Amino acid sequence: MSNKPYKGFEPKWVTTPAPKDSVRSIFRWGDPEFVKYPKESLFKLMKEKFEMTDEDFSNYHGDIGLDKVVLNNPTKMSKEHIESFKNIVGEDNFSIEDYDRLSVAYGKTGFDCMRLREGLFENLPDIVIYPNAHSEIVQIVNYCQANGIPLYVYGGGSSVTRGVECMKGGVSLDMRKRFNNVLNFNEIDQTITVQAGMSGPKLEEILNNAKSLFKAKRAYTCGHFPQSFEYSSVGGWVVTRGAGQNSTYYGTIADMVVSQKYATPIGEINTPHYPRESTGPDLNEIMMGGEGAFGVLTEVTLRVFRHMPENRKRFSYIFKTWEEGMNAAREMMQAECGNSSVFRLSDQEETSLMLKLYNVDDSPLRHLLNMFKFKDMERCLFLGFTDGERGYSKNVAKKIAKIAKKHGGMSLTGYVCKSWEHGRFNDPYLRDTMMDFGIVTDTLECSVNWSNMEQVHIDVRKICKELPNTIVTTHMSHCYPQGANLYFIFITKMEESAKFKAYHSTILEAIQKSGASMSHHHGIGKMFAPWLEGYVGEKEFGIYKVLKNYFDKDNLMNPGGTIGLDLKPEERILKTETLKEKNKTNKTKI
């Protein structure tokens, strides 16, 4: 915890670790020893925005989850089945205890955290199993298939789409404990093969230390750093088609996967192991994004990259308007001069918040911005860094600087980017401390083209803002020559999970109607599923159904709404006319 002391009133933040057997230890983010709360200027902004007083921050709102987990909901698994699973994995590698069952029931969306705080312990597995090998998972899948038992998978637990929730009870495979080993490292091919439960930090540590661990010639990196990096798994990245913050250079996980191995109800599935093929539809692409609905991902082979942090060039610029920032970003991506690694443009409202969050308002840069008339709630912050070979990295940074200047951008040096790097993996901890006082933070994101980016930005923010006194920030990231990802973060005062779900649904509907994709990298899960068929189209969605019927005709793999495959017709939200059908008539301005 590195927060500066408050000069005035300081809220009653929870600064001690959650008890190990408590509900709070399940819903809070990440490291149980780490705590982060807003600095004083941000706290004052929250009070002003949400019309709260110091008194509101003197006592907690509702249950903050310090009590021991007690479910009053015993397992429904028969002793016969429990004994069979024990024979597969061993005496100490399964559990029917309350804490263990609840710990794999939910992900990290605001809806999950609020239900846990409300004591709504629903959709629990009957048994948690800790597998150790592909062969064990094959036996478990076969047993579940033979006995009609639903099967779910819990990787890192950072899902924000209700991807891991056990809607039908049954088995949850917890991959964290024993399914996280390296199976092969091949420096000649520049690949690594790991079990699906491998965590982001462990994978990166192994690759960075390849010289000592594998007698490699150099250090390597995976290049995949989602904000959930510290508490997500390789398997989770793959089955949701995830993207990391450095994806503009390294690519998304779909670009990194060489091959996969699955245990499915129809048997073992191995995808080809070559960098490119022309042998019919791509099996790697078919299997990725299935979110456990076709079978259990057990092993993944990934491309890896040379680790050369000494060549990194950090940059940050400020533009006077969002439009100027977007135009600059598009030119950078279409200039064919190479891509930076992190490439992030914040809109007006996010820029205002970020300059406070990353201490720019406490630095001399604040006076410089005012002097050159970069106005608050109009200016937009652009930051990032380059990676790769020294000459490449330097040249990309040079070209970015030239284009930024052309569009009126002013350099803020690498200071702001360094501040962002320092907090990029621990910002989620802020959510727990603010939620203790009824302030909820959550995210949604979507893919857009350059030609419809501004309209989607307007349409989605308008719906988010229909809830009074709500902060809505947006940034562009994961960029391409044809478009980018728009990432929306909303912060609002709300204390009931049902209200949260209703509000969240209005935003998903706005994204669908705007013509944007329903998700760029979070996946679909069970929370976004009602909108998926409306987004891809009825005939197109039928392809997913055919795959499901081929792999899992009895619907035992992650049932209960995953990617919309077993939703009832009335539960699906089909797309009506997109907002003014703007995409049909938009013409790109050159």
C-alpha cells in the first residue's frame, strides 16, 4: 500500500487483509496483503460527483464480507460419484467444503461482487476437483458424460462475463492448484507448451528466466499482459480470445496460439502445430472462444518473443480534443511504419480522471497544460511505449512523435506513461475499497472501425449517462489499421445487484444497437450471451450450435447460457435496426 496520507478527513478504508476463510477473501481483487484506496483529490471528486459527505464514508454500506463462509447448502453429489472422482485424482485433490465451493462459483464482474456482499450464494458446484494431468481430465470428462454430470472450469477467476458460474451445479475443475506446469520449451521454434492453469505471472517469470531454466540463449516474454494479468490463466486467455495491454505490437492471444489440446465428450482433440496452414477451416480458431462449451482446454502451445525491455521507448502526449487524438491514432496505425506495444488514447472524461490518478495534477505539467490552453474535460491523453529490436523501437517512437505533433499533440515525456505502468495492474484494487461505501466500478468493451468509432462512443456513453451522477470514462486500445477497441468504465453509486444487472444490460443493448461488436477481448460468458445471436446473425449463430451438438450433444460442458448456446428463445435479445444504420452510409474522410 503506497497511498499518500490524507490532510483532511480520511474514510474508514479497510486496510487489513481479509480473513482467509471469509467471503471478502473471495470477492476482493488479487493479493490479500495489498490494499489501494483513492488519494485525497480523487476522494474529494467522488464526494462531489456522488453528492456524498464525510459522514457517508464514516461507516460501511452493507456487509463487507468479513464473516466466515457458511453456505447452508450441502453438496448434492452422491457418495458414489464423489468416490469415483477421488479414485481419479486422489484423496486430497477434491473438496465439497463450503469455502472451496464458493471460491470457484463467481468471477469478478460487479454483479458477482455485489451478490457475494449480499449473501446471494447461488449457482454453486457440488464438488471442486484439482486435476494434475491431461489424462485425469480426460477421465473426469468421460465420467461426467457417462453419468450426466455438468462440468465447469475455473482458471484464474477474473471473468467479468459470468464465464465460470456453475448454473447447473455439478463439477468445477479448479486449475490453479496443480494444473500449471510447463510441458515443453522449444527455443528453435520459439514456443512454449503449458498446462491451461498456468498463471500470467508464473509464465512470464519462467520465460524471463529461460537462460537459467532451459539453458536458452536469451530471455523471452509472452507479450500478453491483460489488466487481469496477475490473476488470470493461459487457459482463460485462450477460451475467451483475450487481449493484453501490449497487443498492438505482440497481438492478442489468438495471434499467439500455435496449438491446443482439449478433453471433450467425443474424445481428445488436438489442433495442428504449425504457424500457417491451408488445410480447410482453421481448427485453432474454431476451438478458441468456445469458453468451455465444447470441452476442457488442457494444454496450449504459444509463440514467445525476445525479452528486450532495455529497448523500450515510453511516450505520452496531450491533444486538445478527442477528434484530434483519434485522427492522430488512425494515422499512426495506418502509416505502415511499425506499431508500438501499448497504444492508448483516453477520452475527455478519462483524461481528467487519469491526470488525477497518476499524479499529473501534483506535478509541474499541470501548469504547462494550463499555459498552452489544453482545457480540462476537452483535452485527451495519449500514452504508450514501444518494444522490439532497438532500431525498430526507436523508429516507431520517432514516427509517433512526428504524427502527434502534426495533429497538435504536446509531449508530456515518458513521465505519465511510467505512472500508468506503475498502477496498471493494481488499479482494480480501488474497486473493493470504494464498493465498501456503495460506489461501484465496472467495465465493458467493444470493437469498432475508425469510421464508426465516434458514433459508438457517443451512443454508448449516452446510455451510461442516463444513470444520474455517473462517471463514464472511455479509452481506445488494442488498435489496428482498420479500427480499435473502445473500453468503457463506469463508476456510479449503487448497492443492489439486481439494479446493477439491469443497468449493465442497457449498456450491452446500446453496444449491440450501435453496430459495434459485443466484445473485443472479455469473451461472452453467460452475462453477454443473450445479445450474441443478435450480433452475429441467426444463420451464423447456427454454426456455433452445430459445433456444440457435435462435441457435446448432452449439454454437459459449461451449461446454463454460455455463449448463448442453450438459452430459450425468449431469453435472446435480437438486434433491431442499428442506430440510424449509420455504418451503411459512412464515408471515410481522407
